[in-house]
Amino acid sequence: MTVAARKADPQGLDPVDRRIVVETQGGLPLCPRPYHAVAERLGLAPDDVMRRMRRMLAEGAIRRIAAVPNHYALGYRANGMSVWDVEDARVSEVGRRIAAFDFVSHCYRRPRHAPLWPYNLFAMVHGRTREEVKAHVAAIGAAVDDAARAHDVLFSTRILKKTGLRIAG
């Protein structure tokens, strides 16, 4: 889970919300009823944990609750960041089209750094081989057609530890 400052309370989370965030920021327990397990660890009712987490999500204290797969463990060892030079006025529309592909795990806009870096739209593409990733990128290119003036693929060379912001207990 990623934690951001609560919009409604700039001073932070109340003590119970904070305990829930600290308990879950490394991930939910891998069990059939993860919210019940969190509730048991914290001495809370499961319904209270779920209600509070839904509220924190709606208020922006929690940005998302999602599975984070280990692509390498699933056999997807070729991972390429496709980068696209898209007209600024069309980047949101094109980004939605690219993000709809099931082989794209995330798609986002970033600033250009001309003249060396003309790309403003990034999409992570996963495949079992580099050839598969290149085929996926070609499919994206066909879908965005003339909306992209240029693109490239930057392949991962190593796995980095991915963690979000952590708050102390």
C-alpha cells in the first residue's frame, strides 16, 4: 500500500488508522481473510478494519490496494519500458488506450527533457522473451497509429526492490 497525507486531516492519521497502515504497508497477509487477520493482530473488529480502509482509500490516505505480482517468478523475464513521444494534447487519450492492454502493468505521463529525451508517455510491458515484448510494443504502435511520433523500448537489466513510502509504527 502507498500512503499519502490525508486530505481531510493535514496533521496525519488518527491512531487507529495509523496502526492499520503500519500493519498493512508491507502487504496484506496471504490468507483467505486478510482483513480479518489484520483485525485480529490489532485487536479490532474486521468490519472496522474494512470500513476504515475503504474510507482512507476514498480520502486519499491510501492510494491503492492492489496485488503486486513478481513478474520474474511468473515467468515474465523480459520487461521493457516502452516510451512514446505523443502530442501533449493527446497524451491522456493515448495513455488510456495503451493502459487497456493486458500486457501493460502501468502507464504514466512524464515530462520531456528535450533535446535528448523527447518521450512523455511511459508504459511497462511484460513478456516471457524480448521478442514477445517487441511484438507487444508493435501492437501498441498499431493501436496508437499516428498519435505517436516516435517510441523506443528500454529493457530491464536487473530487478530493483520495489517498496512504497513506509511510516514508522
